[in-house]
Amino acid sequence: MPELPEVETIKRDLSILIGRPLKAIIVYDEAYLEKNEITPKELKKLEGQRLLHLSRKGKYLFLHFSQHIFGFHLGLTGSLILVPEENPLDKFKHKVLSLHFLEMSLLFSDMRKFGRLFLFDEEKSFKDFLISIGQDALEIEFSEFKEALRSIRKPIKSALLDQKVISGIGNIYADEILFRADINPLRPARSLSDEELQKLYQTMKEVLHLAISLRGSTIKDYVDGLGGAGMFQTKHLVYQKYGMPCPRCGTTLEKIKVAGRTTSYCPQCQR
DNA sequence: TTCAGCCTGTCG
DNA sequence: CGACAGGCTGAA
């Protein structure tokens, strides 16, 4: 899915919508709404409201309207694409819904249907929801980062992927960050020294910022808010490169499973 | 803490 | 045909 850098890229692309009134909503997949416990009627309430601002926490993106907050989690294949002129017959596959703003439409599609939608009508429930998500990987302070990992016995990669610990990192960035920080993905999180934690923290921020500057990673399905591809995949050093030589030492990159996810790492460089 | 299950598509 | 894919959840 879109991980933090991809969601941040989409958020920036959508900022052109800020200030515009939402003229209409068209729902193409009612079952998708139902699964997310949103009725078409509730959603209709958004019509006429103005988009005030956008926000993101981890992999969640929120559209703040005058009276409601509409949240998206893109799962593995969700996309939010801005099109200048709405064309109900367009070729987007797996369309879920479209939001028609003044002179622009936003299309939400989701092939695998792992994405989720959230509709909040009060500030309190929204705040409670935010609290349930771990601190954003770009916002978290070192002291919190250290504190959060100190008590975790499971592998460091599992901890990085746990959105309740830190939010925003997925399988691509976990592998890329751990390689660049020279840390073995299987190390119990609590076994990392202060020095290693410091390096991991720094590396995490650097990799995420660099990925955002390159508009995210496009492996297969991800597209930004304008329907374009990201470029960070050209900088991947280990993600899905098992069997190939380590770019630093030449040792063959190994493939293992961590937290149920395929993991690629260098057994020589990552200790 | 792990792991099937949720979905659809693609590749070997 | 099976295996696998940027993720999360709930049950064991």
C-alpha cells in the first residue's frame, strides 16, 4: 500500500482542493461503504460542505469538511486521483466513489478492497481515533521512539510495522530503513543499544523524507494524487532484492519472513 | 505474538 | 494451478 511517503505525496497533491465546496458525491460501490459502516445517506451530508484542510497521521488521510471529517486508509491498492473534469464513464477500474468539487473531482478506487473509510461527525470521536494510532513516524521524538521500543520483545521489524507503536512504516520502508541502519530485522526491539536506536531513528527520518521528495515508491499499483508514478523505487537497496548481491558488501541478500511479511536483508551488514 | 482471512490480479 | 503482493484485524 501507500505507506507514509505515498500518503503524504497524495495529501500534498490534493491541497489544491482546499477551500472548494463539495458539490456532489457519487457512490459506485455501495457494498464497500456498507463494509465500512457508512450509509449513503450519511455520506450525502457532506454535499454542500467546504473542504477546510487536509491532515495525515501514519497512513491515514483525512479530509476536513465544515461539519464532518472524511478519513481514508488506502490498504494495499487504494488510490485517490484528482481529475479536472469529471467524466462518469471514465476508465478507472474498481471505482468506489467520487467527490465532485467545484471544477475538480476526486476519484477513490480500490482493486483489492483492503482500504477503509471513516466518517466522523464530531471532533471528539475523531480525536479518540487519532489517539488509537501510534505516533507518526515523522512526528515522533527520539525519547518517545526509544521508550516505545524498549519494552517490545518481538523483532524490530515487527515493531516498526506495528502501527500502534509508530505509524506510517510498511514493508518497503521497514526493509530499506533497517538495511541503511545496519540492523538485523530479527533483533528483538528491546535488545537495541541506545546508539543503535539513535541510528535507526535518524535513518528512519532520512529515508522517509527522501522518499517523500521522490514522491513515493511505485512497484505496481501506487499512483499519486494526479495519477502519476513515484520514483523512490529506483533508490531501493534491498526491498524484494533477495537473491541479489548486497549493494554494499556483495553478500547474497537473504529472504526470510518477519511478521508474516517477506523480508530482504543482508546477513553480513545487518547485525 | 503469530496467522488466517479479507480481495483481486499477476506471474511462474 | 499455486504463490505471492505497499495492510490490518481478530481469534488462538
